[in-house]
Amino acid sequence: MTATNTHRAIDAVWRIESAKLIAGLTRIVRDVGLAEDLAQDALVAALEKWPEQGVPANPGAWLMATAKHRAIDALRRNSLLDRKHEQLGHELESKQESAVPDLHEALDDDIGDDLLRLVFMACHPVLSTDARVALTLRLLGGLTTDEIARAFLVPEATVAQRIVRAKKTLAEAKVPFEVPRGDELTARLDSVLGVIYLIFNEGYSATAGDDWLRPALCDDALRLGRILVGLMPNEPEAHGLVALMEIQSSRSRARVLPNGEPVLLLEQDRARWDQLLIRRGLTALRRAEQLGGSSGPYALQAAIAACHARARRAEDTDWERIVRLYDSLAQRTPSPVVDLNRAVAISMARGPAAGLTAVDRLLGEPKLKGYHLLPSVRGDLLAKLARLPEAAAEFERAASLTRNARERELLLERARSCAAGVRPTR
Amino acid sequence: MRVMVIVKANKDSEAGILPSEELLNAMTRYNEELVNAGVMLAGEGLQPSSKGVRVQFSGSERAVIDGPFAETKELIAGFWLFEVKSLDEAIEWVKRCPNPTGEESQIEIRPVFEPADFGENYTPEIREREKRLAEQIAARKQASTARA
């Protein structure tokens, strides 16, 4: 094996092992920052030794054993105790005697539990959303700071600083390394699911072109979601989130034309949807429902996505069912944006007049003030109803509200054609 | 990236001899590991080629040939689909697979084509569909501006 090959193999091993390694080490040293440093040290040792000695038969165990030794050294070395405040330092020192012989067992069982504890720690509400995202990708996704920076289009230094600060915040807040229980679990799980879905959306909202790395972010989020359902197989909303991401991912090939032009859902070539991901999504959704989670917000969104996935042609879409699902979603997580989507579904199911009635109920909604999609949807429905001057005014208003140049152009075009008395073709 | 991991057949798999309980358990554990790591998208074991057929194409002719087929080592006994970050990661995972026969055996890893791999060279059918779609979208835009 050449040195380059060995380095590539080490990268791959790191990607597979780093989260487990950091999780197991955090359990011992109770400091995620220190745990990551120890894991990194083990990686450096591998980079030194493996090119000469070859990649060990069980690389994960090798890294773990090496890191374990360093952990013990770290626990013994006073200098490292400076990282902690005095009291905790003493605690560790007194623990060390009993801790050393138990390390093997401590590390070997419940790796899954440790991973889950790490997930909850990285997504702890004491951290800002940005910090949660960065830390989750770094500690659980095995991404480098540089990869995270490129994915989120921010300077690497910003991400590095975010991660350093996040670890400090966790240490200062003495966030325990544990899976929350009872009522706390629900709220904390929301944060975990929210972080994963945010990562997914960051990738999913990117179109083609220069941003080739961002679709990879969808894959990272999906992988985190799939890992999470393995760790929490009885949490319906975890399955719901995975279902939603699998089904949305199934369309990624059909969402953009080679020239970069985005293709709307109803215009997509459904033959290009990934049937394997659709099947996996539908299975995950079924699992969420079997676990009694059909009214969870992610399960409901997945169920809406599933209505599209099941329709062979756009005109086969079961819009009445989508309206009902939006009803449930609006009940569960009231939001004017959900109401607006519901209004669109109503217009598809029952015609533009019914849709307009639903949209008009949202006109006084303060949260939608300045939201360009409200006048845009309203303009579309008015145009379909041949109320063209009103439609033109709405499109113009929508154009003045959007920040996206391409979209603004499109809206102004529609405003012009309505003003000229042209009824929409669809 | 998505890869297909192909387990090659051997004498036993072709003879329909089922794996030992020990191997089955090891494989089950391995599969669990793959699923828990979020890597495995799909995977199946295949019946011996004696239960399969081949459809032979020759111009417009189609002939059905019953199994079993010779060249055992070139046959497939099972496959997985993995979603991984790199081919190296797939290699790392495959190295961890229990030896599928316990003897000399081979597992092949083949990257699946991604849309980006095609570049401009889509299949003519896909290119045609996309051209039509692009035209439809352009036509709609033009209709709204031209008449404006």
C-alpha cells in the first residue's frame, strides 16, 4: 500500500470511527473538547504509524486503544487538569484510580448510548443554532472544519471559532453527558431533529452549479438521521424526519435542469425520481405511524411529501388528502406559512376561488407581512380567476418584496402579462 | 456517493448450500452495523444461478436460457447498495465484512453513476425529456412576456 493510499484509508477510518471514538472518550473524560483532542491525537498517531506498519486489522480498535492510553495519561497529567476548574480536577484525580482498570469495559459497552449522549450534547439548547449545526457535523458527521465552512459558505476561521466557543460553552454550563428523560426528552429531541433538518435544508435549497458540495450536505443530514433512528428506534418523529428527508432527496435529480434552471415540483420529470429513496421514505413513514406518530410535525410533512411521491403524474396528486394533512399540521404547529401552503393545496383540490378565500383569511397576518409568497400566491389565484388588474398589482408587490433577483424578474414578467390582459395558460 | 457492493458466487453458494449459523449471525451483525451507521441503503442475497434464467438478445431475437451458468466466479451471490462519502470509505466497510465463504472469496465495489458523471452525455431519452421540459418552461415565460 502506498503512503497516499494509507492516508486515504486513514481518512475513511476516521469518517467511520470518529464519532464513536469521541463519544466513548467523552464518557471517560467528561469533556467533549478534551475527548476530541484525544481522538485527534490518536488520528495523528495513526498517520505516523500506519504508513510504516500498515493499517491494522481492526483500525477502530487500534484508534480506541491509542486514545484510551492518552486519556489515561491526560487524566494523570496535572497540566491537563488546568482545562477544568479545580473541583472537577480533584474529582477526576480521585476517580482515576478506579477508572483505569474499568476503561476497557467502560469503552466497550454501550457505544450506542454514548453516541446518543453525544448527539444530545452537540444539539444542546445552551448553544446557538449555528454552533449546534457546526458541532453536530464536526463531532457526529466526521466533517472537517474546512468542509463545514465550504458547505455553509462561511470562512473556515468562523467555523473553527464557533466550534471552540461551543465546546467552551458546554464545559462552562456543565452540560451533563446524558440522554435526557421524560418531558425534557421531547423538547431536547426537537432540537436534535431541528438541527438535522436544518443541515438538510441548507443542502436542499442549493441549486446546481458551483455549489457542488452542498448536495453532499443533504447526504450528511440523511446519514445523521439514519444513525439517529438506529439509536432511538422507538421515536416516531425521528422516523418521520428520516421519511421526510428520504422522500425529498428522491427528487434531487429532477429538481434542476443541466443549465441550472430549477424545476418546480409539479413540472418535474417523475421518471427521474429515485424510487429506492421513495421506498425507504415510505417505509420510514409507515414506521412512524406504527409507533403512533402520525400526527407528529415531521411525520405530517413526510406524509404530504409521500402524496406527491405516490402520484405517478402531477395530475394524479391527492390534493384533498394534502389539504387534510395541512389541517393537521396547522393544528399541531400553527404557522401562517403552513396556512399559506394549505391555501395552495385547497386551490389545487377545489379550484382557485376556494384557494383565494383561504389566502384572504391570511391577509391581516402580521408574520406574513413582507413575505413575498403571500402576494405571489394571491396574484396567481387572481390571474386564474381572470381578475387581471388585481393580479398584476399583487405580482408587483411580490416582486418588491423578494430578495432573489431571478425570482423578482419572473414576478415582474407575470405582473406585466397580467397588466396586458393575458390570462395564464395553466 | 452510492456504490454497489457485489458478493461473488462460489461452489457452495451455487450448490445452494446455505451459510452456517455462525456466518449468518456474523452477517446479521455486520448488516446491523451498516444500517446503524446510516450506510446501507439496500441489500439482498441471491438464489443460485440454477434457479435463474438469462434472456439472450440477438438483434430482434430474444431467447431464454435456463440456469445454472458456468464461470461460477463471475456470478453474483448477493449485493448491497451503500451510500458513502468516498470509495475509500466503501473499501473500509467491505474489509469489515465477514468472509462470505470462509475461504477464498471476492467482493467487488462498483460506484453507481451519478447525474454529474454524465455531464452533457445523458442518455438520448433523458436529454430529450429535459430539452422538452426546458422548452416548456421557456415557452411559458415567453408567452407571458411576448403578449405583454
